[in-house]
Amino acid sequence: MTWKQQPAAVSPPPSEDRIRIRGRSVLALLLLLPALFVAKFLLLATDRGGRCFVNDIECTPFPVEAFGALLVATVVAAVLAIATPVRVGRLALGVQLALEAAAVVLVLALP
């Protein structure tokens, strides 16, 4: 009995949708940190934000735990958007963008 060598299994190249979702997810993740800095700068430029920064008056405590949870959930959604099939990747990208927007709004809301 002779054994025939089987050809190596080759996976098909990723589709254009898959590449587009990955690119947008990575871009959104890379732009999150500058967006947070701009949001904090805009907040400190307001009257209330400036008074809170300089005089520590009318300051509400920043919810670090909620912000950390948003960032962790954003990274998990980005990994899912990058690593899953197209249909799940679209949903994960939408969730990632919504979580990033929530993080920016949280920074804008509390000085």
C-alpha cells in the first residue's frame, strides 16, 4: 500500500469586507487616545473645568472603575472585530465605536 501525499490546506485570502473591518477597528483604536486628550483639553478650557483644575471647587469625582471597564470592553470589542468573521466583525466594530464614544462622553461630562 502506498501513501499519497496530501496537498497542504490553504486558507482563502481575507475578503475586502474583512480587511475593511480590521482597518477601521485598528484605526478607531489608535485614535481613541488622542480623542480622549482632546476631550479633556476641551473640558479644561471651560469655566467649570478650569475652576475645578485650579481651585478644586465644584469637582465631581471621576469614576475610574467605570472608565476602566469601558476601556477594557473597547479593547475586547476591537479584538473581536479583528479576529472574527465578517458578520460578527461588523457588530463588534459597531460596539467598539459605541464604547469609544461613551468613554469620550464620560471624559467630557466629568472634569
